[in-house]
Amino acid sequence: MIQRLSVKSEEEIIGHADVERNGLYYSICAVCQFGNTGIHKLWISADAGSILLGTCLPKGKEFVLEKKIPVKAIGEGNIQITDRELCGREIQK
């Protein structure tokens, strides 16, 4: 069963993500719209912790991220997906 979740950035909804459990893995497809230019990374979290999903890539006027992760990486329960924009200083590190 596919869950449609809101993708949030500082409590503002910036897109949605479809999350589906396939056996031992979650399949994730996130579609976001960002009001500014920059590099945006998405994190996913649940009961067992959080991990970096990756960088959203432009696709038309939207940004998309597709990923498969093991269920054991974040556990089960309340899944949340959030954004963080990186500034130039962080990119250079």
C-alpha cells in the first residue's frame, strides 16, 4: 500500500512523497517545489532513526528524488520526510 506523505521544510509543505513498503525495503518517490535555487537534500525518519535520502534533482519545474532504502535503516511507525537547503559554505566542506 502506498502512503502519500507531505514533505516539509520548517513546517511549510513543499511537496509530497509516495512511500511504499516492498518486503524489506521502502520505495520512495518525492516531488517538491522550491522557491529558491540551491541544493536541497531530503531526510527520512521513523521510530528507529533518520537517514539522508539524497539530493533532489530538477525535472521540469519540479525537483524529484527516487530511492529505495532498507526498512531496518529507519524502522517502522510514523514516517516523516524533511528538507534542508545547503548554503555555499556547507557545499565547500
